[in-house]
Amino acid sequence: LKEWTMIELQGSLESSSELSGQTIGILTWEIDKAYFLIGHHILEGKLTKLEKPFIVLSKNEQTYCNNITAIIRKKILFRMRPKPVVLLQQ
């Protein structure tokens, strides 16, 4: 069974186009902190364990049954507001 990690953001993501299948940001790690760069904003978060795990279900169209695809035991929590990223041109 695959183990996935959930990302929890404060606020919402908005886009003028469909997000399905698109890359929305770059996730990097530095020791025990996670950084998520989305457009011109960066978020800082940390990995936490969920009190109760979630399961991810996928629907089987032929049998009309749900299959367990993965389990989620951890989440990356981004509590703080995003900070703007300013790139300097030389």
C-alpha cells in the first residue's frame, strides 16, 4: 500500500486556468523545514503526524467498488502567510 503525504495550506489557491495535471509549485526540504515556492510567494512549513490516518480511495468503474489506493499518515503544515519573493536583476 502506498503512503502519501498531505499538504495543508492556510487560505486558498486561485488560478485562471485548470490546475489538473499542472505543476503548482516547487517543494524543497532543509533539515526539518519544508519550503513551497508558488509563483512569486514562498511558504515555510513542517512535517507533522496526523492524529488519525486518512485513506485514499479510487473508484472502479467496472465493478462500482472503491479500491484503497494509499494511506496518509503525515502532512506538511504551512501555517504562516506566504512571503513575497523578489528577484533582483543584475
